[in-house]
Amino acid sequence: MHTSVSIKEIKVTDLQVAKEEIHAEKRQVSLEKWQKELCKAEAKVVPEGSEMLDLLMLSRDITPNASDYNVFLGETACNSRPLYRAWCSVESFAYQNPTAKVWYLITAPQVDDSDALVTALRRRYGNLKVVGADLDRMFAGTPVEEIFRSGRWAHNTPWPANNLSNLLRNVVLWLWGGINADTDCMCVSNVTHLRNVVAYDEVEKVANNAIMHFDARHPFVYESMSYLKKNFKVATWHVNGPGVATNIAKKLCKTQNLNHILHQQCSSVKLMPLKNMQIFRWPDWKKIFEIEKGKQFLQEHKEAYILHMYNKLSKKNPVEIGSRSIYDIVAEVSCPVTYDAAKRRSYFF
């Protein structure tokens, strides 16, 4: 039996299809060439119901001032919804350093504000800027430009985000100066008096570029980028990170044993021992999560500036809210907005 369809019905159907196509187009986001190397295919599609925010692009729309005390943290995995732990790290630097300019670089094309945490943090901290980044412009003219433009940092490696992070941290410090920290680091006291320093593990005699401050155009940063240009390894974790900082510190301070300059002057860099930065060595990371072990932490570590959580090892360990672990105590004090947001959603983060 033949079913007739009126012209009116066809027009209504066509209109609905057209509206759906327009809506789908709006939910599609364009990616820069480097983002196509980094981001998974689903990053181009915004999930239904998400409240996505467009971001000013660092170096294109907004530029740090080298005369400010800048703090840089980066999300380099193309994640539009960073974990509460990352936001807690970012907030801790804004909270503890109200006179600093804190920059959180997001490599995803947009950031998800469905839980209104980004809005709440921006409202609370006038010194916090959540931004995208024009990496093509930022890398231009630096010793690591070729590595970045070639895309080889993203190929044949399980760690493209870490590779990008190890390149980018040097670029932002070269351009604008400041402190760069990974988002598995929590700031526990004001750092704005620190200049030209690197976190240092005096037991293993390793400088760690996960936490470092340098003035803009500092020789340490240029030497680090030059080292990466010659020695960059796409699939070796240590070489592009602590390996760079350790080798350059030895070169500029003219020593093979960095412990020799821990308490002596080196004009290029000051090494910050464990009691000041990192606090625990990486084999002891579980202490940070031990229940009821955090009550006296801040009182017992008055010389501490930054606590390193070693996310590569600890990321599967939940932080139980109210557990009074070191992580829990520090988060409640140093990232109150994020801590409250996490508490409203679950019992851990």
C-alpha cells in the first residue's frame, strides 16, 4: 500500500534535519595541527549537556608580563575536564601566592565547566588565568621549535603529554619567566621570593624540572632547550625531564656532584633540597596518603614550599576526603574551593 506524504510534512522533516545538522556543527570544535597530534578523536565533539568555555589563547589573545611573578601549570593531555587533583594544585598556587599571576594552560580546545568549578575559581582568585595556548607562536624561534613542529614528540611513545610538557615548561620560562610546576605539586607556602631555583633530591643527586623557577631569557633555560634539541628521546621518561635539569646544573655549576653546590653558591641556579621542595622522595609517595598521618604535617614542615605527589605512581590511589592524610590536610587548607567541590560530588578525589 502506498503511503502519501504531504509537502508540509517533508518541509518540517527537512527543517528538523537542518537544525540537527547545525546543532551538531556547533558541538564540533576545530583543532590546531599540534592538537591533532595530541588529542583523541572524541576531543572534537562536545558531550551533550556539557557547559564548555572558550579560552583566551596565551601569546595570541593574552600575554604574561615578564616583570610579574608568574606561575605556570599545564594540562598537556588534551583533557577538557582536568581532575580535581589538578585543579587543587592550580588553586593552591593562587591561594598561597596572591600577588603572583597564576597561569593554567589547557591544551584541549575548550574547558568543561559543567560543575561551575572553573567559574568559582575565577571568581575567588583574581590572580588566576585559565587559558589555551598558541603553541605555534610560542615555540617559534626557540631551540625546540623543530621538535615541536615535526610532531615527533607525539609519535612512537606512550607519553606524548609528558613529552610536550617537558618542552613547554622551558618555553614559557624562556618567554616570560616564573615558576613552572607540574599539577601533581601542591603549594603549601608563599614562593614569590624564590628565583632561579630547581627542586633537588640530594639522596639521588638529581635535579627535578617538575618544579623550577627562572627569570625570562635565563641561560639555564636556553641551555635546557639546546640540550633537548640534541638529546630528545620520545620514549624515555627520564631523559627529557630530570635528566635535562641535572645535566645542565652540572654543566653550568661546573661539577659532577651536585651535592657540592647544595650549600655553596652557583651563580646560575640554586638547588632546593627535599625539605623545601618535594618533601618526600618518590619511593615514599604512599606516606602522603596514609590515614590520620597529616595532622602535624604543616607544623612539622615549616620550611616546605611545595609538596610533590608523584602522580605517575600515585594516580590510582584515591584521596579520601576527611581521612586526615597529608594530602587531605594540605588540600583542605590550600585548595578550599576545589576541596568543597570534590566533597559535594563524592567522598574522594
